[in-house]
Amino acid sequence: MTEPIVQELATAKTLPPQDIAQLDNLLADPAFRERFPHLEIWTPNGTVAYSLSKELISRHFNPPLGLTQALSGEVAVYHADLTAPEHTLRNFHTRYLEIYSPLRDHSTGRIIAVAEIHEAVLAEEAARLQWTSWGAVALVSAFLMACLFGIVQRGSRTIELQRRHLIQRAEEAEAISSEISELRNRARVASLELANLNEKFIRSIGADLHDGPSQMLGFAMLQIEQVRTARTAPRRKAALATLADALDSALTEIRIIAKALVLPEIEHLHAEAILMRAIKLHEARTRTIVEFKPAGTDIELPAAIKTCLYRFIQEGLNNAYRHADGNGQQVRCRIDTRKMEVSVHDSGRSRGTTDVTSNPGMGIHGLRQRIESLGGRLSFERRAGRGAHLKMSFDLEVGILNGESGISHTC
Ligand SMILES: Nc1ncnc2c1ncn2[C@@H]1O[C@H](COP(=O)(O)OP(=O)(O)OP(=O)(O)O)[C@@H](O)[C@H]1O
Ligand SMILES: [Mg+2]
């Protein structure tokens, strides 16, 4: 638009006044002024040939970068350098976009001047776009940060929850393992003590056989000699009678010892029937009454537990008879597939009577070894004037019923 008006610059260093007036006319349009608030025409050496700011016309400045670049034939775009003298003179504070465009001689094509326009709209648009894009970047970043924060929060909550679960599991496992090792120790000690008791028991049977029947049989052997050497019939008869008596005594003692050793047939019985059998035998032997209170389910038990159950009732009732005169004898039992609890109670001795037992026996001690060696527990409680309470319990959940515990079914 301005190129035809500045052709004079091909030969002159300044523009004649009529060309300046023509340019003023051209740029007087308000729409043009709003879009391009400033226009300068530079000569190649850095002199302002035309400007909307009249005070700049004919003044020489250091050629701005855009001018130098435009002189090489390119259109150059820069942000206004607000420190440049041509700007400080006019108190510029807005960083317009400066567009430098070469103006050529129509006949030779040589660059004779450079037009510099200030693009207000473009600068505002660029600033607006810059702010918009910064805003968009900030929004997207904030959204991404929020998402990441949410994910991390949820992840760390899950990790914390799992960590607490793991700690709880580890504590439970530790507690169970120490309980198992304690039970194992108790079972080992109980087995050892049971073996000792068995040893003692066998020795006592040996002593019983030695002191009782074997003495009698020895005496009977002597009587055979008497019979053989008897000179008269009455003497032989008397010796034979003594021999028969000795053999009879030996036989009776052997029967008594055998009876104490052998358990009644309980192999084929269920728990409740075993308890009934032991109670009935005790009632018949002592002519006392035992109250029986069963509860839960009647189940089949391994042989070792059956024997244990029978011996427990036998010892508990014997003690109730021996140490509490059989007063208030009671057997309670609760069995299901998880637990077996059996107890023997009595109400204690009548007033005025005292326990005649001089030295403490081995009954409860032996019973405890027997029960603990099978993984059960025994407790004994005696309160003055309120009787005694002997209780045995087995945790059947640990595989006792299906034989996983290693307790033999045939004892
Ligand atoms: N039901 C009971 N009432 C009162 N005291 C009891 C009862 N049961 C046991 N005792 C006391 O506990 C002690 C130990 O009992 P334990 O059965 O071990 O031995 P014991 O009955 O004396 O002899 P044994 O070896 O023949 O069983 C008894 O001596 C007695 O003092
Ligand atoms: Mg006893």
C-alpha cells in the first residue's frame, strides 16, 4: 500500500512533503489506525523517512534488528524493544509486535526502504492466546495432579490396609506357633512321665506277683514235698488240704491283680455309653448314686481317648468316694465335633469326718500325664466345704476324630 508512495526514496534520502501528506491521508482511516497504531518508513541507513509520530521524521537511530533482516529481503517480526531510543522517545510501554517489510524500487527491484508497522491486535491476541494456553496447561496439570494424587492416596490406603492385615496375620501365626510349640513340649514331658509311670506300674505288678501269688506257689511247692513224704493217710490228707488252700489263695490273688489290670469291653462303645458303663460299675461297687448330665452329640472316639475317658471317670469317682464319702457325686459331659469336656463333681465330706489318706497318691498325677500326652488338659479344684471338681477337656478340631493327630485308634 505504501510502496508506490515512497518511490522517491530510490533517489532521495527524505520524502517530499506531498508524499508525507499522501501517507497521512492513507493512514487517517480510524479502522486502519486501530489495527496499526504506528507506522514507520525506514531508509536503509536507519533514518526515519516517515512516522505517524512526526517528531521522529528525519531522525537517525541505530538500525533495529528487524530493519537489518528486512533489508536482506525477508519480512521480519519482533517484539518491540522498549529500551530502543525510537521507543523511549515516545514513552512506549506496550510490547507491540513489530513487522518489518521491505519496500522496493519499481523499476530495479532494489530495496529502497523498510516499512515497520506495530500490530496491536496480533500482540493482544498473542498475549491472550498465551494466557489461554497457560490457563489450559495449568487446568490440565491441576486435573492430572488431582488424578495422580487420588490414585496415590488410594494406593497408599490399600497398601496401609494390607500392611495392617499382614501384621495381624503374622501376630496370629506367631501366637499359634508358640501355642503349638508349648503344647508339643507339654506332650513330650507328659509322654516321658507316662513312660516312667508305666515303668513304676509294671514294677508294682511285679512286686504284687512276687509278694502274693509267687509266695503262695512257693509254699504250695513245699506242701507237695510234705504230701510225697507223708507216712500216714491222715498226714497226707492234711498236707493236701494245706496245698489246696495255698493254690486257692494264689489263684485268688492272681485273679484280683488281673481284674485291676483289664478294662471292661469298651472298644465298641460311644462316648456316652463308656461314661454310663464306668458310672454303673462305680455305683454297684460302692453302693452309692451318681447323677449323670450328658449334653451335646454322642460321637465315636479313637480308642486311646476312650480308655482315657474311662480311666478319668474311674479315678474321679473313686476320689469322690474315697475323699468325699461319695456325697453329691455327679458326672457332667458336653461333647460335639469341636470339643469334649467331661467333669466329676462332689459336694465334699460331711462335717466331722476327716480324710484318712496319709500320703498323697498318684491318681490325679497319672491321669494328667495320660491326658496331656494325648493333647488334652486336666484341671482339679477343691474348695473347703464345697467339694471338688475334676475336669478333662479335649479340643477335637485338631484332627483327633479323623486320626490326623497321630492318636492311635487301637490302643
Ligand atoms: N474328690 C476329692 N475330694 C477331696 N479331696 C480330694 C478329692 N480328690 C482328690 N483329693 C485330694 O487330692 C489328693 C490326690 O489325689 P489322687 O487321686 O492323686 O491320690 P489318692 O486318691 O490319694 O491316691 P490314688 O493314687 O490311689 O489315687 C488326695 O490325696 C486328696 O487329698
Ligand atoms: Mg485317687
